[in-house]
Amino acid sequence: METPSLLLLSIALLASLAFLSKIFISRWCEQLKCPPGPKPWPIIGNLNLIGSLPHRSLHKLSRRYGSLMHLKFGSYPVVVASSPGMAEEFLKVHDQIFASRPPTAAGKYINYNYFDIGFAPFGPHLRQGRKIFMNELFSTKRIESFEYIRVEEMRAFVSRLNGLSGKPVVLVKQLTRLTLSIIIRMVLGNKYFGVSGNYRIGPDSKVSVQELQEIIDEFYHLNGVFNIGDWIPWLDFLDLQGYVKRMKALKTKLDRFHDNVLDEHKRRKKELGKDFEAQGFVDLLLQLADDPDPDVQLTSDAVRGFTQDLISGGTDSSALTVEWAISELIKEPQLIRQATEELDKVVGKERWVEEADIPQLPFLEAIMK
């Protein structure tokens, strides 16, 4: 007799919770004048409407509720912009209001407690980070100074593809190795990938290209997963999907990687003394961290976070973009012919294409854009 009573009590409690949630949410939205959107369920909100391809789910909902709609993900309200005009309002007109990202487990565990650029809340640290990236790291002069790295790695990339001629090639893997090699050399200042495909992070320690790529792949995956604890905080301690456990394990690997990198660069700086010259972005970050009078003092976690942004941010996205572009070109053979004819006319067949040639290659430039 006790089981039916407990069942009825549970149903009554759930019904009461649903009723109270509906009243609270309705009054809350009326008070804040929320945009239109579907009615949320208790506890989960509108998460039941988001499928395995969230962008398509949101597009489908926007066709019904408009270019600005209100959803509820677990315990948190979410406003979705789905038109160029609305995107401009969020990203340009009211940029400072929406510059912060919500705190998540990924930001805490694998992005150095929000000390990187991507997860940092809007404030002095984020402004300082943006300033450093734009003025120190991504200046035109600085990027041009690394052209020789891009040339060397591109030629090595073409040589590898030539060696694989006649065999099946997973292009994105080759592109990822290319972008990773370029970024590592620009960020760390030396050629860390040798013929053996190893990356030297210390005098007695090596990490293979594949291992480093696996770390980056896991980093990307865990940054993009839907972690229930982020949206329903009172379930966070359960770690129902095991993502937090994986994040902590990944952080151990990231710490080991960054510690070895920073220790090596600090040792080189100490050994060279007054003859020291920055060879890469990490050297520049360490110099800025030692600045006695900066606007915002860079902590060791900030240096790690910024270094991580540079390595991960320029690797996977660049490789996937090039892969996508090539896949689109394969569908349009006449575009490949036109691009080839332009290259033959402007560059010829006796030398490599150089970055300085791009302004004289409008068709190829249009393809890149």
C-alpha cells in the first residue's frame, strides 16, 4: 500500500512544481518583457527542443518565433538572435553588454579559470588580452615576420602529399598537421616538429604530433559539449555525463605541456640575458608578464590561457575551413580550371606562389574569401 501512496505523492509534487514554475516563469517574462518563444518545461526548460544539430533546431524555432526569441535552457534564460540585423545589435551595437560568456565547467577546468580570451568575463583582463593580441601578437609587422615559417611548412606539406601520391589521403589530417606546425612555430618560436614528427617540449621530453593533436581534439570536444551541470546547477555534483572528469584529466595534460614550454622559454631567457630576443608569441607574453607597470598584471594562468588560445584557435578552424573550401571546389571543376589558368598566367610554372602574389590573383582571392 505504501508504493501507490509514494507514487501519488511524487506525481502531486511534480504537478505542483510544474504549476509553480509556469506561474513564476510567466510573471518573470512579463516583468522583463521577454521576446516570444516556446513555453518551457519544468526543470529542463526548452532543452527537449534542441536536437543533435543545435543550429538547425534554433533555425527551425526562429522561423516560428522570429529573429529574436526567448528560450530556457535548464535554469537559465537564453535569448537567440537569428538575423544579420539582430546579430549586429548583439555583437556591435551592444557589444560590451554581451561580451561576457556564462561560467561553465570548461571555462573553469580547461581554460585556466576563465583567464583566456574566449571565456574571460568582460573587464580589465579581457580588455588587456584583446589589446595584447591586436597590438603585440597580430600586428601586420609581426605576422609578416613569420612568412618564412608559412613558406617552409607549406613546402613540407606539398612534399608530404607528393609522397602519398596514388594512396588514399584524409585531407583534413594533412591540413591539420600543416596548420599545427605553422602555429606551433609562430607561438613557440622554434621548429619543434622535426623529421620524426616529434615536438620538443624539453631537453628530455617529447610529445608526438599525434599526441598533441589528440589533446587539441579533446580540448575542442569538451569546450563544445552540452554539460548538464552548466545549465542545471543542482545536478552539477553528479557529473552525469562524465565530462568534468574528462576535463580534469585533460587539464593535467595541458598543465604538463604548458609547464614544460614555459620552463624552457624562461631558461633560455635567463641563459641569454641581455642578448635575449623574443622568437615567438610565448616569449612576448613572458616579457609582458615581467613588465613592472602594466595596465593589468599577467598571471601565469593568463600566459597559459593566451598560449592555449593561440595554439587551439588557429589550428582546427583553419584546417576545417580549407577542407570545406576544397570540397566545394571539387563540385565545381570549372572554378578549379579558372583558378589554375590565373595561377599559370600570373605566377607561371617555374616558381612557388608567394603571399605577395595574392593581390594579383583576384579569382583565387575571391575563392579564399
